[in-house]
Amino acid sequence: MKLLLVSFLAFLTFCPFQNLAQEPATIKVKRESNLVKAVFDNTEYRLMAVDRFGNPKENKITFYKLFVKTGKETAEFTGYGNGLTADMLNYLKK
């Protein structure tokens, strides 16, 4: 009888099912991007990506819209890539 009681207590102590209730069924990891925004480099006339610490990165920008607001109007330009188009440069130089 003592052997049966000791073996039952040992089974409950080392039972692998006891720890399953404490562990989550799935673990989800959220991937965060370090890139925060794109800034205009007026010395090379191109866009650069900036990380959350303010450091410039050499990532490729695939698509963007540039809005230039003057006193009378707001012009909208669509760009692809890090460089500015000729239309954008001509409008900005005016």
C-alpha cells in the first residue's frame, strides 16, 4: 500500500501534463520595423529612409507621393524609387 501511495505521489510530481497548463499554446512574435520615415536629401536630390534612431539607411523606396503646397495651389507628384523625377525637380526649382 505504501509503495502504491509513493508511486502515485511520484507520478503526480513528475507528471508531464502538469506543466502544460502553465505554458501558452502558441507564441506570437511581432516584427517591428526600424524604418520610420523618408526624408529629402537636397544635396543629391533624392529620398532616404531613416530608422527610429535618426540614422540614414540605404533602403530602396518603391512608391511615394510628393505634395508641394504653395500659396495658391497644391501640386501632387507620384514617384517610384529613391530619386526625384524631372517634373518634381523643375517644380521645386521654381
